[in-house]
Amino acid sequence: MAYWKENKTFQKSINQRPSDKHYTFYDGPPYATGTPHYGHLLAGILKDVVPRYWAMKGYRVERRFGWDCHGLPVENLVEGELGLNSKKDIEKIGVEKFSKACRDSVLRYVDVWKKTTKRMGRWVDMENDYKTMEPWYMESVWWVFSKLWEKDLVYEGFKVLPYCPRCGTPLSNFELAQPGAYAEVSDPSVFVKFFLKTQDSDLKTYLLVWTTTPWTLPANTALAINPKIQYEKIQLKSTGEILILAKERIKEVIKEPYKSLGKVLAKDLVGQSYEPLFDISSHHVVSKNDHKIRAADFVGEKDGTGIVHIAPAYGEDDMALVQEFNLSMPQTVDSEGKIVKGWGLPGEGKFVKEADTDIIGFLKKKKFLYKSEQFIHSYPHCWRCDTPLLYKALNTWFVAVTKIKNQLIKNNKQIHWVPGHLKAGRFGKMLETAPDWTVSRNRYWGVPIPLWRCEDCGELEVFGSIAELEKRVGKKITDIHKHIVDEFVLACKKCKGKAKRVPEVLDVWFDSGSMPYAQNHYPFQNKAKFEANFPADFIAEGIDQTRGWFYTLHVLANALFGKHAFKNVVVNGTILAQDGKKMSKRLKNYPEPDLVMEKYGADAMRFYLMTSPAVRAEDLRFQERGVDEVLKKFVLTLWNSYAFFAMHANAAGFDSTKPLQSKNLLDRWILSRLNHTISLYEKNMNTYHLAPAGEELAEFLDDLSNWYIRRSRRRFKGSEDFEALSTLYIVLVEFTKILAPFMPFISEKIHLGLTNRSVHLEDLPQVHQKLINGKLEEQMKLTREIVSTGLAARAQAGIKVRQPLAKLKAWSKESRVLSHRLVEIIKEEVNVKAVSFKKGERLKVTLDFKLTPALKEEGIKRELVRHIQDLRKKSGLTIQDKVNAIIVGDNSILKIVNKFRKDIIAETLLIDIIGAEKGKLIGEKAIKISNKEATLKLYR
């Protein structure tokens, strides 16, 4: 990190690329009202890997960080800090003071974010960042709104919407899809009797109705039935009362003796009148069309009674009947979600959920209640403050998404989604059913809607820039937040009356959806640059943003320009605690990200996350041992491979400028594997499949370390050392380049050590097709499979690998006889004297476990070599150190030592094996060779 800072490596990686070859990346802005968690790390690393890759592909990739500053997350935080409990409390202290507190709270954790972002190795410009609360950013948001207004895509409407009584504002439909928006709750489930006025007998007849929202019953103005449902009259034997309900529901609902009085035709019920449960006529003007039975096809018979109670102010389907039958719309709940006072309703002044008990008590007393139960179901809550939401009729502003729905669907087909199923699935289905977007919020800290309305004639005037408003008010404006612009009263252009700004602010999702334009202060600045690089080449965020940022970006881009906002999107999943639960600071069920990076390194963390199900939009149960495994199996393996090269290169005086011309089989194989890996890696990275790309890297490193280097160890000490060193040098140089986007730290360290150049300023390596030898790779793969199977057979038989065996026989469906060199590899790896092949349906390997005296002697020789190598290592000797050895044992051991003397000396870098103690003692060890005691000493 210090090296990058000192050498300005990040900026150089941008500046070195052509200014006319941009790769555009949009960074979804987070809030800095809390510290970064694993979800931020996951998205942040993903947003670093891809831009690094394309920068090394030769593109100019500018990366600018941004901050979400507005909206309920900030407002709720400040309300808690100031001890405010409602909008009334905010207005009591003043919107200006509240807004100042919001501004002050927004960036309190910026320094922590900067530290963590740098520590994870992410390159992004956090100094030249953008903030959604800056006037220039807000001005572009105004421009976006004004353009939608010009296109007749903004309108004011009165609709039933999800409404948070705590926050005092409606929510967008897609906000109900955010994590935590639904929770399992237990609500009262009541079956209520509505008296049917038209009677054919002296006995009272009732319509039996079911609801889980008793608090809406005072607002009832109709009952709905479905003409397609068969209804029936039954008489209760206990009271003699007659009830009407769907035939399909009788057995489920009625748990007492009754008598059937026959079916009732829906057409005979439609239009009949019933008595309301509550008399609110002195407080509300009742329509002559109220309190009648209406036909509606949304009524079902899977639950309830097949008869639905209609409260138009609190139900979307209910509202549709208002327009069809001209019903009245009593509002029996205030803006805080409490039963209105002064109407004489049970539970007045209480929050609706608390008032349910009072209303049920009233129904029971009046004998309108048939029965009451508890009903457990999933209920929407405000995802910002966890308050139960209400569905409430509200006057609000909308973007007419339904007008451009076909275009949204069409342009979605132009986007490359990863995973691909999201295109037509989660995102595509959302577009198909998307209603108009509720973009106004009855709040304070946000971008004010730039609309002024005349109090006299209702004329509306929209402003698309600060300059336009300055011209109208005749003064310089430096801030356009609500407490500032609400003070500007304009003379209506039409009638000269007073025009005041409509009081709402824009949905914070409108802020972030405007980000492509606003971060550039478009169209007021950077016009040509923005237009040349829109849509973005790449974006990435969590799966929740398919119904958040991804959606609003798509809607606004299509509304403004008739095109998609981004070409490629990678969607990550959710990181959970190891037990599958949500990560919780309170529960302390996860290790702190900074501590994990400090313990294992950011590279290990990055690779663990980028090769996990999380980059396939699936959930990941975070396990610290997974990061530890990457450290041990990948990071340390790579470092040891580099250290091995450096040790031998220094010893041999290796010159990397000499051209390589190796005919060695292993050299040709590893260079083929390298180029094949680069090809597969590039194919996956070009299509944004990060996990498969990472898996290719891991597979290659295993080939390099556990096969090539291990099989080539002797060559690094012998006459072929240049070919081996040169090959390993090329492989490490090129491999660090393709590894760099995933592991920027270790790849930089190794590449600097090899070339004295930053790997992040390099181009990605070219694929040398002529070096790819598919046949050789297949044969080497078969060789390794035979070796693996042979070694497993030895292990099962309990015979150590150091003990040579006479013969190995392999059956393979390829019926391919391997080359002499590959057969020699099998012999050496499995430690057999001969290998033969047979044709078979599947791979099968057998070994001859019969041991001759000569084989046993060779096994003892190998044991001896191992003990000498161990003692050399423990004595701190390097490959340059040549020493003498003394072996003291019985005659059978010494006989074998003398027989294999030359081999032992060559394999263990000895000067000689001497028979008397001589020189300076370096190391001594008591050893066992085939269960016989001996002593080994090393002398300089």
C-alpha cells in the first residue's frame, strides 16, 4: 500500500491508457452512517476485480466513489440521536435544524470506510468522490425530474400505497422486496356478521365476512363477492341465525352443528344492501351507493368466506371499486396510524394494531362477531424502521412506469446479467408487473421535488436547474434543500397568484437512480464525456438491488434516453453468519472483517469471496476457515513457488534476458497449461464469470506447484537448470498478471521481485496458441490420474512410496500408450520398475506388491536419502552447502550405503560419505532404516 501511494500506481494505471478508450463503471453509493460490513466488502472486492482486469486489458477505467446522503436511513438515525419520535417532533425543532443534523451525521464514518477500502486492496478515487447532498448533484436530479415532466411521465395521483405511520410517508412497491421488509406476525383473524337488509323471512340473515385487519372495519363501504363462486345459506342450530358464505369454505369455517338451506346465487345477492357495523355518518358523508354487495373477480375461496369486506382507503383492490361504483372513502386512521379521535370509534387515539382489541370487543358486545382467532402470516414492515406498514389512500407523485413498460422489457434483453437467470427471472418478472413508481416522500432530508403550485389557479411550474430558479427569485442560490427552497414564494405565471413548492421530497432511490448523470453534473458539465460513455460497461451490487438500484437505473435511463443504463451487471448474494443466520453485531456471530484481513491477508479474503457462491447471487455462510484454507493452499503455495525460484535463480546466477528454447516435456506442458489457463481465464472474465475464472487460477497453481515444480526439482540443481528456471520465470511473471485483479498484493510483490515493474501497470498476457498442446495436456492428465490411483493403491496396501515395486498395470478407455517420458514419470512417482497398459472401459490400476531382496535394498536407500535431506534442512544448510556424511550402523546398512554411494551423494548434495569422523560437526541424528538403528552425522 505504501508503494502504491508513493508511486501513484493507481493513477498511473488510469493515465497510461488512451483517453478515447474508456471502460465505464458505476459505483452504487453506500451510506457512511455505519461501518462497512462483509456485504460491503463482497461488493467492493467485486467492483475492484473487474475494473482492474479491464484496465490491464488496455482500457481507461476511472473509478469514483460516491456516498448516499439522503433519505430515511439518515433521518431515522438522527431522530434517535435527537430523541425525536415523530414528524411533529421534527417540525417542532424546525426543518432547518433537523437538516443540519442530518448533514452532520452523513459522513461520520468516512475515515473508517477509507481505511477498510484501502486495506482490502480496492482502487477507487475516494478523494474526488460525489455526495448526493451536494447542490450540483441535486441539480442534475432536478434536471432528470424536469425531463420526465416534459415527457408527460410524472403525474399526481390518489392511490392506496404501502405507508409507514412512523415515518409518515409512502414507500415504493419495490421497497417491499428489500431484505427485512416482511416478518412473521400473529394478527387477530375475525369472522364478522353483516346483517342483510332484504329478508324473505322473519329470521335474520347475515353475510359472514373474514378479515385480518379489524381496524379497517369502521371504514367499510361495500362487501364484494365473486359471481363464479357458489354460495350457500346455512342455519346455525345453536342460535337459529342464517349465514351466507362460499360453499367451499363452510366445513373449514363452521365448527358447530348447522343445517343447509340450499345454494344462493351470486347474481341475486349483488346490489342488495346490508347494515354497516359502525355508524360514522355524522363525521363522514356517506354515498347512496355505499353498503351494498358488489361483484368483484378478485374475491377467492381459498381462505376466508368468499366474501370480502371493502374499505377503499386501505386496500388497493378496494380502491378500484370506488371508481367503478362511486363509493365514498372514509379515512378512519390519521397520518400516524392511529384511529381518529372524535368519531366515537373504539380504540380512538391508539395505533391501529393496538386498537384491534377494542374493535373486536365492540363487535362482540354488539353480537356482530361470529368468532375470533389468531392468524400467523407474513406482514410488510418498513425496512428502515421496522414499523408495521399500512395500506393507505394517499395523494402522491408518480413516475408513469407503465407507459414505458414495453421499452423496459425490450431493453432488458440488451443487458448481460450474471447470473443469467435474473434477466428473465427476478428482474424480468418485476418489469412485467411493475406499477407506476411512487417517487414522492412526505419527509425532509432529500432532494425537494422542483415543482411550484399556484394556490389560486393550481398551475404547476417545474424547474430543471438552479439557474432557472435563481432567475425567478432574483437571487443567488447555493443550497436547494427543503428548508431553503420552501421559503421561495413565486408569482404564478398564469394568474399572478402565490405559487409555493409542493412539500414533498423525492424518493432517495430517485437520487441513486440519477447517479449516472448527477455524478457528472450532467448536462451542465461533462456532457460529451458522459454521452460517449453511456450506458455503463459494468455495474455490480447485491441481489436486493434487482428491486432497488438496478431497477431505478433502468427506469430512468429508459425514460430519459430510451436505452438501458448498463451493459453488464454482476449480482452478488448475501453473506450470512456460519450458522446461516443474519450477521449481527449484537450476537457477535461473525469475525470482524478488519481482523480477518489482518490475520490472513486481504488477498485470501478476496479470493475466498470471489470464488464463493456469493458471486453467483447465492447466499454464503461465511467461514473463517475458508479464508485460512485459501491462505494455506493458494497464497503460501504461490509464495513458496516464488521463493523456490528465487533461491535457485540466485544460486545459478540466472539471467532472465536469455531466450528460452526448451524441449523438455514438463516445460512444454506447463507452458501449454499456462496459455490454456490464460485463454479460459480471459473467456470467463470477458463474460463476468468471476468464480470460474478464479477456479482456473487455483487449478493452474496446483499444477505448477504440486506437479511441475515437484517433478522438476532435480533439474534446478543440474545441467537443465537454465531451461527449468527460465520456464518457471516466464510462468510466474505471466501468472501474476492474470492473478493481479484477484490478489493485488502478492501478485505485486512477486512481480516486482521478478521484473522490478508494477504488475498493475502491465497488459494482460497474450495467449500463444502455438504453445498450447492439447494432446500433451490430455496425456499428462491421464498420467496424473494413473499416479494418483497407483498411490492410493499403495496407501491401501500399507506400503510406503519409498519402497520400489516391480510393476504397475493400467487400464484406460483412451487405449492410449503414453510417451516414454510420461511412463518414466509414472515409474518415478509411484516408484515402480515397469508400467504396462491395457484397454478398458474406465481407469483401473493394479500393482505387483511382491518384494524381491533387490527392491527391498533400493527402498532402504530411499529411506536413507530422506533422512539425510531432513538433517540437512534441520541443520540450516542451503543448496550451495556441500558437506560430508557419516553413517554408523550394522553391516547390512553399510553394505547398502556402499552399493548406492554415488546415487546418495548426487541426490543429497554431499561431498562424500566417509567412514571416520573428520572436520566440524554440523548435525547429528539417530535414525531408523527399515527398523534398524543407525546414526547419521553431517560434517563440514
